Amino acid sequence: MTERVIPLLDHRTRSRAPAAAEEAPSGRLSDTRNRSVRDLRISITDRCNFRCTYCMPRTVFGRDYPFLARSDLLDFEEILRIARVFAAHGVRKIRLTGGEPLLRRDIERLISMLAGIGGVELALTTNGSLLAKKARALRDAGLDRITVSLDSLDDDVFRAMNDADYPVAHVLEGIEAAQAAGLVPVKVNAVIKRSVNRDAIVPIARHFRGTGAIPRFIEYMDVGSTNGWRMDEVVPSAEVLALIDAELPIEPVGSDYPGEVAQRWRYRDGGGELGVVSSVTRAFCATCTRARLSTDGKLYTCLFASEGHDLRALIRGGASDATLSAEIAGIWRSRGDHYSEIRSAQAGTGGRVEMSYIGG
Ligand code: SAM
Ligand code: SF4
Ligand code: SF4
């Protein structure tokens, strides 16, 4: 089979992607690179029942790993307070993540509290292990969208990647349950590591074609400082697209909104959509409108930050909503992060926050 390289769309120059400054109504928050704050990702637990080798390698996240104590976690009322302030600053999408968010007790209650904010889309990213049981309750509580991580359909490869001997069949059942509950379209995230699951790309595309679910192939990233990242393990999105196109012809689709991280493609025969997330080979910092709240209430303005801003201390110290709002505004206004654009100069320097603690 010949592989042809497909050039990626350049979301930085595409006409449907105006600069954040044009996007933001006057009075809205803008950072030093004219990016507004539109998305808030909240990690609601730093624990996980998987040990994906690229995220929480067992050698580091072993039996003695010092996970956060319950009292360190933001409680639901604290999360809601912070989310409301962000919504007032322009956030239109909140994503719950982790760790594995479905491990957090009473997550349905948190979802119904956040759904009450109004005008904000509520999404969740999960490894899918508990989804078959929980999909309906999550939907009933007010969840709008779900993303399920699934790195291979081959049971042996999947079990090796999650390093918890978890079977792929249960995750597939979870995806079906989410679709049946109306959490559509389900997005399916696959992180690709060259030596591990490059062979999973075409089978995943083929499996979900025609089902309404949207697979998204994610370049393996150098998040945190424990996963031993190497550039030669990254499979560039252009290569992913070429592999798929050789068997299932595809064409590009415009993005839904400025700042969307996945570049969208569709099958030429109408079989549905797929996406690629090219965080390594094509940085999207210029349109990055995401803020991240860690499990213990620290605000991070970049996935690759080494320091967060302690909002929990502020709240537990008795700060008013006005003070909290002013603090968040000040942090966002001084934001200048663009790590992925300068990655090559810094990769491997370590000291960054772990993915499971601030979510993906
Ligand atoms: N446990 C949930 C899950 O796996 O979906 C939510 C948290 S997980 C940290 C969020 C997303 O980050 C997942 O889709 C995961 O595949 C992705 N991720 C984790 N480590 C990554 C890495 N080194 N490079 C790229 N994506 C990564
Ligand atoms: Fe857990 Fe998700 Fe990280 Fe895998 S990617 S170890 S499921 S938090
Ligand atoms: Fe956003 Fe930081 Fe990723 Fe750039 S590197 S896209 S600023 S999270």
C-alpha cells in the first residue's frame, strides 16, 4: 500500500477562524496574545483505575503514590462557584476530566449542579470503563457530550496500554450505552504511539465508520515529566490521515468554531467523520482558549505549565465572588502561554504538571 502525505489544513490562517480579539465582545477577558477564555477543563479526581503507559506509568503511579486526600479536593460547591465565575468571563464549554472522572462519587450531582449554570455546554472525557453502567444517569443529570478514550481494538494491545488488564469489549459497550442514552455524537480519542499502536489507526477508523461516533487520533504528547516521551514515538497527523485515506478516502471539513483543537475530516462516501489532534506537529496555541482547574483547585493556563494559581486557598480563605472573579481575570490577562509553539527548544526539561492531575 502506498502512503501519501496529506497536508493539514492550517487553522491559523483559515478564514473561519478569526483572531480571539475579534471574537471577544468588548469587556470580555483577553490574554496577552488576544485569546479569550472559552473552555474550562476541570479535573475532578487525580485517581484512575487505568495505568496508561503514556499518562500514569505504573512505575511512577504505583501502590505508594501520594494521591490527594479527600479534603484536598475541591468539593462540588467550590467547583460550581469557580465554574460560575468562569462562565461570567465568557466560558461556553466545561469539560470534566481527571484522572478518571467517573470514579468521583456522586458525579451525577455535580453534573446537575453545573448544568444549572445555563449557556454552557457540559462535556466529559472518560476511559469508558464505568460508562455502560453510568451513561443514562449522566445524560439524565444534564451531560451534553462525552469523549471516550480508546487506543486500540486489539484486546492484547489495549490491555497492555491501559496496564490494568482491562478488556476492550467493556469500553465498546460503554460507547454503545452512551449512544443509546443520547450522548451523541460520541467522540473516541486514540493516542497513537508509533511502536505500540500505529496498527490500530485503520481498524479504529473502519470500526466507527457509519456508526455516528467520531474517532480522533491524537499525537502522543510530552505532558508531565514521567512518561519518557520521545519525538520518534509521535505519529504525525499527516501520516495518520494518509494511512486512512489509502483505504477509506477522506476529505477535509471546516471547523465548528475558532479554537477547535481537532482538525475535521470526513469520508468521501458519506460514512461519517474523524479528526486529528496535531498538538506536536502543528501547534494550535494561537487559538487556545482553554483554562484548566486541577483537582485541588489550582488554575493552569496551559497544559504544559509547571505552576498553577491556588484558587482553593482563596475560596477557603473566605474570598468573595468579586475577589475570585478579579483574581481569575488578572491571571488570564497576564497569560502568554504558547508552549507547543516552542516545544522543540524545551522538550525533556521536565518539572511540568502531570496530565492526570489537570486532565487532558
Ligand atoms: N481518564 C480519562 C480518559 O482517559 O479519557 C480522562 C483523563 S485523560 C488524562 C484525558 C485524555 O488525555 C485521554 O484521551 C488521554 O488519552 C489523553 N492523554 C493522556 N496522556 C496523553 C499523552 N501523553 N499524549 C496525548 N494524549 C494523552
Ligand atoms: Fe487514566 Fe485517562 Fe490517564 Fe489512562 S489517560 S491513565 S485512563 S487518566
Ligand atoms: Fe494551549 Fe498550552 Fe497547548 Fe499551546 S501548549 S495549545 S497554550 S495548552
